[in-house]
Amino acid sequence: MSQTSCNNAGLLRAYIKEQGEETFRNNPWALTAAIEDFASTGKHLMIFKEPKLKVAREALESLPTKPKLIIEFGTYVGNSAIAWGAILQDIHGSNAAEKGCRVYTFELDPTMVRLSKDLVQLAGLDDIVHVLEGPASESLRKLYYEGKVTASGVDMAFIDHWEKYYLPDLQLCEELGVFHKGSLIIADNTDFPGAPEYLEYVRSGGLGAVRYESEGHKSETKRGPSVVEISTVVEV
Ligand SMILES: C[S@@+](CC[C@H](N)C(=O)[O-])C[C@H]1O[C@@H](n2cnc3c(N)ncnc32)[C@H](O)[C@@H]1O
């Protein structure tokens, strides 16, 4: 991770404190809005922002069965993980956690793990959103062997870590059999910095038993156009 991304993440925590933490307590959408505000003041954060989030939200809300289990590759400051938790609460109500809704998000960097856990707790989502430290592939295997992520159990995987891991980690999901027909795989930045092997794989429908239909969704961001790839499992 670049020094700027790391420094700005640290500055973000101070910014949230300055704004008055009580504004954000148990208010995840206010918190994600503040994180976006901070990022729009010239302090770049590598977060999944509106309007991309809107596209992902619509895809999640249009699933025929209400989503309950989301896995996320790449937590950083926890912005998207908080958004997924809030979307699950919007869909299932404030007792989403008791209904079994979970977001498992994977992060390599221990400083980001501490920061994101802190923000998840402030948002009041720590019963839904769980941040796991270490390589995403190891965390996913661990969750699988613990029975927290089960075969056919994942409704959406959000892929937003380093692009070289996109395809191997998708293939790990396939190997563990965590997808069901209709599962969504949403991948950010497939155009830039770019994940060409991943894109070729999902656009060609996959190679193994899991088959995909896949489409790029272009959004206009402050840094120019950017593509989110949304793939749907059509056969498993
Ligand atoms: C683009 S940021 C994630 C942004 C976050 N999804 C959001 O929108 O708020 C990518 C993050 O992935 C983490 N990362 C990169 N490779 C990883 C891996 N193999 N396992 C776990 N985390 C990884 C990086 O440390 C970084 O914090």
C-alpha cells in the first residue's frame, strides 16, 4: 500500500473524531458519507464510492433471494464493509445479525485491521461485519473449515484487494464451492489498475463447474471513468 493511502487512512480517524463521533454512532450511512467527504477534500482514499456503490447496491437488492452472507477481499478503512453491513440491515431490518446476516472482510495490513474494526464498531455493525487479518485466501479457508462460510453459502463476493489476487481468490471460492446459482461477484478496478486475466476468465463464462455471466458497469468518478465488473453465477 502506498504511504499516502496509509497516511490518509490515519488522518481519516482524526477527522471522524473532529466531526464528533456521536453523530456516527450506530449510523453507518452517516459514517460512510463522512468517509467520502474526507476523501473528496483532496485526501485520496482507495475506497469504493458512490456512484459505484449505487450500482452494487441495486444488484444486491435485485437478487431473487435476500442476500445474507457477503465476503469481501480488501477491507482498507472499512468503508465498503460498513456499506455492505448497512445494506444488509436495510434489507433485513435492525435485527439482521440475529437473522444470520454476516459480512466477512479480509485485510493484510494490521493497522488497517485496527482502524476498520474501530469504525465498524462506531457504526454499530460489529455483530454483522467481521474483519479478519491476514491473506484473504487463508482467512477464507479458515472460515470455511470453521463452518462460518459454508458450501453454497455466499450471496455476494466483493473483490477489491490487489488485482493479482483477483483470479486466484475467485478460483479458491470455486474450489471451496461457496457460490450458489445467482451469487454475485462484484470486482472493482478491473479496467485500471486492471485485472485482465480475471476479466477474461469471467467474461468467457469461467472454466470449471461454476459458470458466469458478466458485465462491466462504467461509472464516472472524480478520477475519470472506472469499471466495476458484476458477474452472476448462472450454473454451479
Ligand atoms: C482498494 S483497498 C480496499 C478498499 C475497501 N474495499 C473499501 O472500498 O473501503 C485494498 C486493500 O486490500 C488489502 N489487500 C491486498 N491484498 C490482500 C490480500 N491478499 N489479502 C487481504 N487483504 C489484501 C490492502 O492492504 C488494502 O487495504
